[in-house]
Amino acid sequence: MNAACLTRLKLTDFRNYRQLDLDLDRRHVVLTGENGAGKTNLMEAVSLLTPGRGLRRAAYPDMCREGAGAGFTVFAALDGMQGPVEIGTSAGGDPENGGSGRRLRINGTNARSNDELLEHLRIVWLTPAMDGLFTGPASDRRRFLDRQVLAIDPGHGKRVLDYERAMRSRNRLLSEGRLDPSWLSGIEVQMAEFGIAIALARRELIAMLTGLIDDRQDDGPFPRAGLQLEDFLSGIPGENAAEQEEALAVQLAASRDRDAAAGRTLTGPHRSDLMVRHRGKDMDAARCSTGEQKALLVGLVLAHARLTGEICGHAPVLLLDEIAAHLDEGRRAALFDLVDALGGQAFMTGTDSAMFKALGSRAEFLAVDSGTVARATADAQEMPVKSQ
């Protein structure tokens, strides 16, 4: 399997980095330093090489360094899925040419949309903010699932946006009492088309992930997850997508009064939920211990990364924030072996470089301190690199 690897990363006025120019050698990257030093900021910059607002889902102006009036830029050179490529993205500071929105250039040419990034690499991440995934709101699990679908189906993101746009239009018409049948019917046909496509894509992803997880002979260091999607599709008649779209449009039309009274649309993919179980214990993930939930999540993300690589033919870039903090030495070593076996490049953060010693020469170590970066080793010996 091939792999997309970053070979250079340049930041200007991004978070706490005034300037950074970092050459990488295709190995895994371990970022160590105290909390608040800028480790996650650097990883967030890498996450902007995929569609969306990055791993924090922050507003673009919030990504600009305080006091920087010209906005931020992130530049990366990489060996991508279509060969060497240079990607530059920026936001803020230019109200006459795009405002605070995001701008993207690939090999020096303006991109038509951010979805073009998926032609060059796929990125999968796991952050501490995701630790409450199984006990948090269903919206978090839908977002997590849609991000996983997007990694193997580049059209999924646009379908979700188009569905949400149509749903907002319908909700507004219903709330204003503008019940023009032809207008509403047109919107509901759009919602049905996008809604069925979203549900089918989610179910396909879950089926593929389940098959990959089933291939494992035992739980190993991370327990196997059982996955199920609770959605509206089971109540939609039809033997194919076209029939299901027609049936959903009929249901939406019949529920206008109910939805108007509720102030929102009560049927559709926006109300689906991803249910996860600990297979070994036959227990809902939400009822498992905090440690078991973390182990389940790690195993699920690694399985998805493997599936992404198999489908795309290129292993994704992995972003693993504070990944080693709550793992014992044996499980950390097993995790690093699994990450390395995926065949791609991984960025990992932690406060103590010794936690990553089992990686050895498979990774390059970078010490981060208040927006500066120095090359280091697992025993924290440092050499400066070009950063400010």
C-alpha cells in the first residue's frame, strides 16, 4: 500500500506560531512539550489539509495569531495520492478577496473547492475532545461517522451540506406559515434525494468497518467494537434508492403540520445515531469504563484508517493528539506497532518524549515550546530548526 507523507510544513501567523518552516523526512512525527506549548496547534494546521475547519472545528479568525492583521497561511509539500504536490491554504485578513473565509491553492492554482484536497491525501484524527463520544450527544457521533464516510467517499460532505441547506429552507417556510405545496414539494424532493444517499453511505461504511473488524481473530490490545446505525431508513419502504427517495418525500409532505408545530423536521438523517458496543463484554460503549471507552475509540479509529487505506490505495495521515497519556507501557508499544503497520505517516503529541521511546528510529522527535520547534530524540536532546 502506498502512503501520503508530508515533507515540508510552513506556518505564518497560525495560532501561536509567527513563522515556522519545518522539513520532514517521511517518518512518523512525535511532538512533545508542556501543555499550551503549541503541539496541538501544529497538528491542527495539518488537519486543514482536508475539507472542513480542522480537528478543533474552530472559526478561521480564531486560528490567526493574536495581533496578526493579515490572517494566517498554512503551506505543505507532500508526496500525495497523485504524486508530489504543494498545498497552501489561508484565511482572514483580506475582506476584499474572500473575507475571513478559507482560500486554497494547489500547485499554485486556485482550487475550485476544498474537496479537491481529497484527491491528494486523506487525514484521520483522534483527539482528547473525542473521549466523550459514546456518552455525548448524538450529533457528535453523527459528525464522527460523517467524517469517517468522507474519508472514503469524497462526495459525502457536499451531500450533507446540501441536505442541511434544504432542511433549513423547509423549516423556515413552515415556521413562517408559507405552505405553498409546490415550493415545499420541491424542497422535500431534494431532502429525500440527499437524505437517502446520506443514510446509505453511512450504512455502507458501517458494513465495511464491521467486516474488517470481524476479520480480527481476537481483541488484541484494543477491544473490537460492534456498530449499528439507528436511523429512519428502516421505516422507509422501497427496494431501491429511487423508491426510498419517493417514499421519504411522501413522508415529509405528510408531516408538515407536525414539523411546523415542533419547529423542526423530525424525520431524516439529521436525527440518526451511531450505536457502539464492546463486543467482548457485550455492553454498550456508554456503560463501559472510561479506559474501556478510550480503548474502543482507539481501535475504531485504527480500523477506519486501515479501511481508508485499503479503499483508496494510500494509507491516510494519522493525527493522534495526546494518544499515549492514558495507556500503559505495553499498550503504548502495541499501539505504535499498529500505527506503523498501517503504512502511513502519523503525527503524535505528548508531554513526555519517554512515552514514545518504543517508536525508536521509526519517528522523528520534535520538541515544542511556546510556538518554537526544535529537533529532539526520545531522551529529549534538542537541536533547533527554523521556527519563530
